[in-house]
Amino acid sequence: YDDDLTDAVFKTLSRLAHRLKNACTAILSVEKRLNFTLRHLDVTCEAYDHFRSCLHALEQLADGKLRFVVEPVEASFPQLLVYERLQQLVGPGPEAGPLVALL
């Protein structure tokens, strides 16, 4: 994880949404990586916390024409990529799976 890359993803989502004429849906999913940090002397998820902060900031954007809605979705849709759906695969809520950002 890299905070600069996370920032770039959200900036790109915002730019794309501003260029579209119709509503669109983006489905995002991240793995909540638990790491022991010396700074906190505890297990933390700093990259995930930054992702959530960016997600919240995107949801707060309002320019009159565009609105972002973030909500959890059930991870029961068909898998098109091969990956294991782990407990650490999370969306915006503690019990949520992947999340949907309605742009």
C-alpha cells in the first residue's frame, strides 16, 4: 500500500466521474492488511485508515452536479478474477464486504 497511489486512485475516480454524462458505479474492494508498527507498538491498519479517509472525503464532495454515494454490497456477485475472499477483504463498514461508490 502507498498513500500516494491511494490518493491518485481517488483523484482519478473524481476526474472520470466529472467527465461522464450519466451516473456510473465503481466497485472497490481492499484487503485490510494488519501490520505491527513500532510507532504504535500495536497492530494497525494505517493504509486502510488512509483509504477510508479518502473515501469519506470523496463522499463529502458536492459541486451541485455530482454526488458520490458509498455503500456496502454483499460479496455474493460472481467472481471474474481468481482471488480468495478473505475476512480482511472489506468495504466501508466493519461487517461489510466490497463497497460500491455510486458516481
